[in-house]
Amino acid sequence: MCEAKPTWWAATAFTLLAALLTPSTALFAEGKDLKIAMILWRGETKAEQGFMDGLKELGYAVNYTTLNAEQDKTKLGYILREDLGPKLREFDYVYTFGTTVTKTTKTFLQDQVPHIFNAVADPVGAGIVDSLESSGSNIGGATIGISLALQVETAIKVLQFKRLGLIFNSREKNSLLIRDQLYEIAQKLRFEMIDLRSPPVQDMLQQHLDKLKDKSVVVDAVYLPQDSFLVSNAQLIGTELRAAKVKSIGSLKTYIDNGALMGVVPDYYESGKAVATIVDRHQKGNKLQNMPIVTQKNPTLVINKTTRQALNVEIPKDMLAKAVIVE
């Protein structure tokens, strides 16, 4: 009696069953449900919108737990200890926004859960990662840092300043790093730096703005760094500087949307989408510690038309042609 040969449909069924039992990493990752804790500093921004949209487009269904520190380090500590800590192992990822939250959270996590960061200006300088080529630990993310030299050199072509004021939060690591870099650039380009130290106290910020208005402090332009306290006061700063006829350089589009004159700025939304691809790559088997930090490839020159007209600033035609104009 001869042995029966398997029929074509039986062989096909076996192949399909094997494929179902041993899915490829890509198929396994696609559409996977994730639980992500989002630790924010000043509420949801376009960076988080981009991150969530990016994961959705990549096929992930995500349950988000959002915890907002409201620019309060004491509250941030409480969130990490009381809200995140007891449930830490329930999350696939912890997402953080900004330098302060990211640095504090990294210390708290101790690599226990994959950590994804966004909107950090200088992750190497802040001690968050070993290098932009690889993080060196269970963390990955994106920097929104734009070359400070590029920002200043672009602005100086238009404003030709000799005295540059810096409004900065002395309690914010980002601001201190930027201040140090600006002083180095000032030496090379031969302009004077004027410190307008504004810790997160509303009265002190207003005092500096008043001094610029009454000309008790005289500068040719003011630089506005990536700092959450200042960004949350962008409308006040933009309105006051415009009224004072002071030219201003914003490091973020938010400043320019609210009245600052100009700036070469990153795109928060695109940064968020880029961070989503890091999660996707990690789900497909890549280690966070080996991934490069995502950097801004194409920063945008943004100009506020209303402020430009109010201050009667002439901008070269070639720059205007490439710029994004806001009212």
C-alpha cells in the first residue's frame, strides 16, 4: 500500500498556520496595543499631537495616561513618586517633554522602563544621553535644538545688532546652556551680551520688560530662548517688546506667533512624529541605547509681518522668499 501524499490545500494550510504561529517582527508590531505614560511640563503641545498622530498612522492603538507637572518641580516629584511609581510596570513606555522633566524622570526610572523624550534642546549638554549618535541607555528621543550660531547669524544679517539682550530663566538648565553658548558666539561675532535674568517669577519678568520700554536698559535686540516659563508668557513678551519698539529673536515659533519679530525655529509637530518612529523601531527589535537622537533637519525662518511693519524692519528679498510669514 503506497503512502498518501499531502494534497496542495493541506500544504497551504500548514504554511498559513506556521505563519500565524511565527509572525515576523514587523507583523507582530503592527497594530499592537501600547500603554504610554506622558509626563508633561506645561500641558499638551504640538509635540504631543505629532507623537500621538504618528503612532496612530503607524498602526498602534495606544492608551495614554497624561500627567502634567504644570512647571512645578515639587509637583513633578510627586507625580513620579505617587502617580507613576506604583504603576510603572504597567506601561510600555514613559514619554517626557522638555529638559527638566526628561532629566528628572530619567534619574527616577533607572532604565526600568523604555523612556522616550521630546522637545529637549541639548540632550548631551543636559546629561540625558551620551551622544547624539547613541543614547547609551534605555532612552531615546528627539532634540529640537537648532544651531544657535545659525539663529544668531541669520538674525544679525537683518538686525545688525551690537548689543543683544537675553531674557532667561536662571533656574532652567536649557537657558543656562544657551546663555553659555551665546557668550561664546558673541565673542566671535563681536557683539555685547546683556543679561536680563528672569527666574520663574512674574514680577521680575515684567520689571525687565518695563526697563526695555522706558529705555533704562538699552539693547539693539533681544533673544528669547527655549524655556517653558518664558514660552508660557510668550504673548506678554511679544506684546511688550513690540510696544517698546525692541526687535526680538524667537527660538520657537510660539514666540513669533505672539509678536516676536523673527527666528529660525524647529517644528514641534514633526519632532513628535519623528519620536513615534523611534517607538516603532524599538517595537521591531532595535535597542534604544543604539539609536541616534533625532535632530531637526530643516529648521524654518519665521517672520511676524505685523511686528516687522511696526518696527519698520527691512528684510532681504531672498530671505523673505524662503520664510514663513505670520501675522
